[in-house]
Amino acid sequence: MKKQLEKLIQMQKLDTIIGGKNILTKELPQQLNSLKQSLKDADETVAATKIEFDENLKDQKLKELDIADNNTKITKYKNQLLTIETNKEYKALNSEINHLEKQNSEIDDELIELMEAEAELKDRLEEEKNTQKDASNELKANEEKLEKEIQEVQKDIEDLKAKRNVLAKDLPRELIRRYAALIKNKNRKAVVFNDKNACSGCGYTIRPQVAIDIKAGNSVVYCESCGRILVTQL
């Protein structure tokens, strides 16, 4: 029986390590995914700002074309003023010239706003590209390393499970089933020790006779509260 208890203790030690490795199998991919997401977010941000920047330049070009078109009309109308004979026609044409000049003035104001926005967009785009570059470098520096660590952790888990299964091979089937259920349902702690006459798994006070049985090691003793296997020490 003592050999069985010793094997259970060794299995518990292996399962404790496996539990820590299982946490890494979640944390490492999360770290990798976080790096990939950071780069993806940076790419999308740069792309969105680039579209906004290009639209700004496009709007500026269109307004410059509107001003040029108005200036062409203004020149044409001013030349026509020299040939107009009636006062009514003169006033009408001069009014149209004034309207176009006012329109150009308003467009100039809009152009100034667009150019100011262009400068801000340019600065923002530069900052976002730097963030994008940093995210890309961070991923390149860690992607291969993290992928390697993930593979190593998975291999370690497989090796540890193989060692645990070798230990379990000669144990009674019912005992293995109970051990496995405890590992699954009791936070990967199937085997615990007598900690000053208390279960180290749940803190339940161990009766004197039970403590004697644990120390004797002639049988598998279960905690009367949590059902874990109790041993003298791990």
C-alpha cells in the first residue's frame, strides 16, 4: 500500500506541473494573439487615416479647380464688360463677377481649413506609422519564440502525462478513476497532506484516528470533507 501511496504522490507532483503547463498553453497563445491583434489594429488605423488624408487632398484639388473655373469666368465677364452698352446688362454682369469673387473667397477659407487639417492628418499618420512599425517589430521579435515555447510546453505536457500514466499502470482501476475525478473536479489537487491535523486541500480538521491511519500508510485515506486523498507529506 505504501508503494501505491508513493506512486499517487508522484502522480500528484506530475499533475501539479501539468496544471502549470496547461496555464501556459492558454497564456502563450494569448500573448501571441495580442501581438498579432496590435499589429492588425495599427494596420487598420493607418489605412483609415490614409483614406482620410487622401480624401483631404482630393477635396483640396476639387476646390482649387472650382477657383480656377471661377477665375476663368471672372476674366471672361470682365472682358465682356468692355463691350456692354446697356447699364442693365453691365449691372447684371458685374453682379455675377462679384458673386464669383465672393464664392472664391469662401472657397479659399475652406481650403485653408483643409490645409490645416492636412497638416494634422500628416502628423497623426506619422505617429500611427511609428506605432505600426513598433507593433510589427514586436511581433517579428517574439512570434517565432512564442510559437516555439507553445510547442515545447505541449511536448512537456505529453511527456509528463506519459510518466504519470506509467506510474498509474499498476494501481487499482477504481483508485485511478477516483484520482482522475479529483484532479478534474478539485482544482488538480487529488493528493494532499496532513497539515497540522487539517486537510491541506480544504482545511477540514482531521480526526485523531484518521491522522493515525494517514501516518501508518496502510490504506488510502480520504478527507471526510472534500474527498481528497490524504498522505503524511508530498
